[in-house]
Amino acid sequence: MIVFVILRLVICEQYKLRMRSCLETWRVRCVRRGGLYLAGAATYLTNCTVSVNQAKGLSGGIVVPQDTFNVVLVNTIVAGNTENTGIGYSEQFVGADISGSADAHYSLIGNRAGWTSLFGADGDIVGSPGHVINALLGPLQNNGGPTETMSLLVGSPAIGHADNAAAPATDQRGVTRQNVPDEATDIGAF
């Protein structure tokens, strides 16, 4: 069974966290931490979208402290998050999307600065401070299904770039991911 959740803030310490087809967005600014703060926990995010999060001082998207192990992103979008270092909020700051170590497979990371793991392998789409990848996400709204979602807009680099074998059968709305044989599924929760 897949549970569909819109998370406002997750602090996960000393527990294993598995999320599939989830959307993580927090529309208010956080003082130190943005969308996900993962400390000391094995964490697996599959077909999730972490976007539109803001923080002052640490990553707006995902923060992974040094003592944390085994954070894995599969078919996941982490983009469009911002960090404020004292001169305003920007996605171009180091760590705006990810701060710390995480393994990624077939994921879209808007800005890799601050991410200390290997990147760009296994079908990843990865940006940099000088070339931030825009995931082309729609606004958080009712697109059908049990929760609000952020749709993939026409031309999104996330369309058709996920690992089919790792993707759940349906997206966050409950819509079948592969409705045409051999169709490449999408990165993210939508």
C-alpha cells in the first residue's frame, strides 16, 4: 500500500523513513531547515518531489547532516528550493536544493552545490549554481487524486526520464504511470 502525503516538515532521527510518490513542499520560510531534515536515519525517497521550500542558513530542500547514512533518492525531483545567506533567497546559493550526502538514481537535482555525493550517474539530471535546472513544475493545486500535486509542465526535463523498474505503478494522484507499453515514466510524484 502506498500512502500519499503532503509533508510540511519532516524531522527524521534514528528511524527508517521510506516515502513513495510523495510531494514535499513548505510554502513558509523556515529559520534553519527547509523541506526535509534527515538526521541519523536510513531514508529512501522514490518518485517524490521536494520543491518550493525556503530556509535561512541551511538547504531549502534537503539537509543531510554528516552523521547520517544511507539517504537514497530514486526518480525524485529536488529543485526550486531556495536558501537565504543574508542577501536574499536564491536557488543559486550553495546547498539550496541539497546540503550533505545522498545517493541519487534517475533523479533531477536543480542545483548540486552543497551535495557531497556522486552525481550525474544512473540517469540523473543535475544542475549547478551557474546552470540551475528548472524542473518546470506547475503550482501546488488540485490536479485530481487525494492530495494537491505539482504537475510537470510541457517541456519538463523530468518527463520520460525515470527508472521504470523502480517506479510505483501509480503517481501521487493514483494515475497509472505506464499506460503505453515500453513508455518511459516520469521523475517525481506527478
